[in-house]
Amino acid sequence: QVQLVESGGGSVQAGGSLRLSCIASGRTFSIVSMGWFRQTPEKEREFVTTINWANGIRFYADSVKGRFTVSLDKAKNTVWLQMNALKPEDTAIYYCAVSLTSSYSRSAANFGSWGQGTQVTVSS
């Protein structure tokens, strides 16, 4: 199994930036892709981005494209999510997740291991 720990959340003003990190441990050699999702009480869990562990290919939700950047440091078993130009609608709990089967999936159903989440709050 893979264990994930997110950090870096906080409260920022609209237009500000945050960088989230997700550190993986355990059987990291089994990872196919890692993704970021976010969730609020009012919405279903929403896809944010995914990155392929082997080749680094990345995909983003349209809502964050051009503002968020996901990157991978395999030597540190760490994925970062750089979030710029934050908007109030980005407020959510952000989760990183691992898929052992899907290379580029946008579906939470294809991710089997999840971090505990980190709160991001963007005020106007």
C-alpha cells in the first residue's frame, strides 16, 4: 500500500498563492499516477489535476488550467501543487491520491489511496 500526507494549506486573500505538497511512502514503486481532488460540503469531490508517475504527463481541470501547476519529484516521493491567482471558489479541502491502475484518470473511483486532506480557504 501507499501512504500519503498532504500539507501546505491555509488561508489567503483572493489572487494569492499557495503550494501544497503530498509525500508518498510505502510501496511507491507501484504508483501509476497521482492526482489532486478537492471537496466542499456543497459539491461532489472534484478532479483538479493528475500526473503520471513514470512520464510526468499532466492534465488539469478546466477550472484551474493556467493557474495551478502540478509537479513531481520522484527522488523525494513528493508531488507539489502550486496554486496561483486563487479565487474564493477554490476554497475546499484538497486531497492527493494514488492510482495503481490508471495513467491519466479524472475519476476518483480509479484512485485507491488517499491523504487526509488539507484545507484551503480563499477570502475575497
